Amino acid sequence: MRIVPAIDLIDGKCVRLTQGDYAQKTIYNEDPLAVAQMFEDAGLQYLHLVDLDGAKQKKVVNLKVLEKIAAHTRLHIDFGGGVQSDEDIRKVFEAGAKQVTGGSIAVRNPEMFENWLQKYGADKIILGADVKNEQIAISGWAEVSHLPILKFLETYQAKGIKYVVCTDISKDGLLQGTAKELYQKIQSHFPDLQLIASGGITTLQDVKDLAEQGLAGVIIGKAIYENRISLRELAQVHTSILA
């Protein structure tokens, strides 16, 4: 299982939102590169980098931060937020991202998203499935699409998608636990998908439970920044999972 720390960006700074609400923003560090290097120094290998400005403005905004982190670490970066055009995704890969996560674009412009899947391959493109009451939310979670999560995943699995990041907005940023039941439901319907959990991971036990559940990865944000889970503990779990 991938253990993936997250950096969310607003104005080039490392922030966290609560339930996707831009009004509930906490700035944790003004130097995202220093945070990324801290993750790497702890022995972690992955990074989930989210351009929240981009998600809001529907274009990539924090490209220079991606470039800097890719140039100064060896982290496997998946990048999301504001990737809305062929030009955007080209720039993001050129800047050093190993994977790109697309959520809103997969709802609004499925033809373009499918073209990316064909052009770059299923190992490079992650489907972002942000969920509220089991329906897909888009535009930085500002809109609910009324598209059921299972139907959404069924459509894209048929088109060849391999990786899915699923975030239950009702859990995100609250530090009250993760959406295990939702993930179990998705796993039972789509056992071949590489499902990555995001939102609500609060304790080391949450991480271990999701690993035992057979998820492909877990994205952890606020629990790290609020010192609920230490990087040393995460690195130890990461090592034990690899072993």
C-alpha cells in the first residue's frame, strides 16, 4: 500500500481546508518544498500535491511549486487541481509530476479525460472521485454533480482507468476517522481498481486498517500537520508493508 502525505497549495503555501471549505483554511507552512523534503527525509516515497487555487480557477496556478519539489526531491508526485486542458496536463508532466489526478474534468469533459487516458496510459492518470452522500462533487467540492459514485466508477473502469483516489468530503479535515464502509462497497463492486483512500485518516490504526482492507494507498494530510500521526511512525508502517 502506498502511504502518501499530502500538500495542498493556496498562494504557494502549504494549507489544509476543512470539508473543502476555502473559508476554513489553516496555513501550516509557507515553504512547501521544506515540507516535501521533510517527508522524503522520513523515508516516504510519494506525495499528493493539490493546487487548490487551480481547482477554484479551473487552470493550473501553482506550477512553480511542482517544478521546485520535483527538482529537489525524488518523491513520486501525483498532481491535481486545475488540470483542465491538454496544455495544462502537458505542463504538469513536464514540470515533473509522475501522475495526474483528474476529477472535475472527468465529469465536465469526459472526452478530453479519455483522450488523456489513451495518450498517457492508465499508470499516469488517476481518476479523482470526490464524494458527498455517495455522489460525485466537483470544482474543489463546491458543486455536487448528482452522479452516483458507483456509476461514475463503472463508466471509467470500462474505459481503462486503473487508479482511483476517493475522498469522502464529509470526513475530510475533521480528524474523526475514514470512510471504511464506502471503500468496502467500492472494493466489492470493483475489485480490480487500485483504490486510494483520502479524507479523515486520523490515527496510525486507520492506516493499518485500510492496509488490511486491501486498499492500494492512503493519502494523509491534516493528521500529519496536527501531529496526530508522526512521520517516523508512518515510515515504520511503510517499511513493514513493503516487507
